[in-house]
Amino acid sequence: MHTRRSFLKTSALYSAGILAAPALPSFLTAAGPVIGLQLYTVRDQMAADPNGTLAKVAQIGYNSLEGATYNNGIEKFYGMDPNTFAGVLKNNGLIMRSCHYRLGEDSQGATLTNGEYNGTILHDWDKAVEDAHTLGLHYMVCAWLSPKERLGLDHYKKMANDFNVAGEKCQKAGIQFCYHNHDFEFDAQGGKYPYDVLLEDTDPKLVKMEMDLYWVSKAGHDPVQLFDAHPGRFPLWHLKDMDATPQHSFTEVGNGTIDFKKIFANKAKSGMKYFFVEQDRCPGSPFDSITKSIAYIKQNLV
């Protein structure tokens, strides 16, 4: 039975070097390709019927997941404790090796005292790490920064330190901390990109990156050039395509302008272990969109 005492004991063993961090498998295994889905894509369906949604995701062909929710004071995975949720995943032949979390700094005043932000990087992170360890996660990812959390380069430097602290706690539990980008990290401030601050001011062993290929591309940058500059720093990827309209909207993988074949040819350099399809907005049913994406991936990328 998993208890806080046993978790702390295990964490101590990790930090002492007696146990190694869990092997982080390639996206290719002897059983075939591991093709992941970020559950934000089916967020409304997960909120209404997590069991049925996961069954449908597995039926479409996805076998790996990244969670989109844990925090907001609930400190559960889609309303379930980690052991219960692990059982649901197992029943559907799914693994979840990564989950998204918030920084939790954009709260003000009384909201800091009522538990609303528990389960975030700055609030009750120890409990979040414990639950991630119980579920079997290999990665915990800072998902997004609210506008109130983007307060200039000096603030990004402070966040880099916060990420190092969070990453050290993750490492003791055999988990890798990562940061997921959007495009605002590539808005230059004082002649420097916030993304570069996060890359340069964090410990590469404690903080790695989940590259969202769409947002990097929309910001006008080449993912492969970032791989060249920071090899091995990007163990996780998000796959969604960018259409050819002036709005550069989200579209299914293979239905847009991003050269995924070129990017996948550089996966070893990037250090990629897992990738996850994520389509923030879909023109119709998200199940239709993720079906189109996985068909392209199977035929062209894995």
C-alpha cells in the first residue's frame, strides 16, 4: 500500500542514488509505436465521461496519454485519486507518462489561503509529486503561464529558479520536470527571448522542455534549429498542424504547413521520448480530428 511514509522513503533512495530514475522508453517499442494524445484535445468529453472517453481514445488507436488536469485545488486526476485513475487506464490498455500542471502564481489575496491553487508548482507541489509517483508518471510539465505570470525577463529568471526547485523534487521521485511553450515566450524583451532565459537559467538535468511544434512554428522559429542549439533538451513534443490561412489556425497533423517529416528525422538529436497529438480547437468532433491525425502519423512518421 502506498503511503506518504513509503513515498518519502522511496524519494530518499532516489536522491541517494540507490535507485535510478525509471527508464524512459523511446516512442518505438517492441510492441509497436507509442502514439500519444494530450487529453486537453478531448477536455469537454473527459469532464463529462472520463471512462467512456478513454475507451474511445484507445479504440481509435492511441496507447499513450498526457493529462491536462490535476490542480485547481482538487488534486485529483479527472476527479479520481491516482490509484483509481491508474485502474481506469489499465482497463483500457493505456499508459499515462506525463501530466500538465500550473505554476500557481497568478492568484492574489485570499485565493492563496483557500486551497484553490493547491497542486500547482508553487502550492502543495510535494503532494502533486507524490500523486504523480503513485500514478507512474515520468514527466510533470508546467503547461502555461497566465498573462499575470509573464512579468518581464527578471521574472522569468525567478521562475527559472522556481523550476529548478520543482525539478529537484521531481528528480528525487524519479520524475523529470519539463516546461511546455506557447508563442509568447518568443516575444523579445530587452533584446532577448524569455524562452532563452528559461533554457539558459535552468539546470538542464532538472528542467527539460516539452516542445509544442505548432507554437514554435507560429512564432516563426525552426524546431530543428532549437534541437541543434540544445541537443537532448526536448524529450516531449506536442504535435498539431498549422493551416495555410492568414490566421494560421490549428489543424490535424498532416493537414497543414509544418514539415513533420523533417522534424522527426531529427528526433534523436532532440532527445524525444514521447510525443502527444494536441489540437486545441477542432472544426467538429475532436474524435474525428484525432482519427485523421493518427492515420497520418502511422502512415508517415512512425
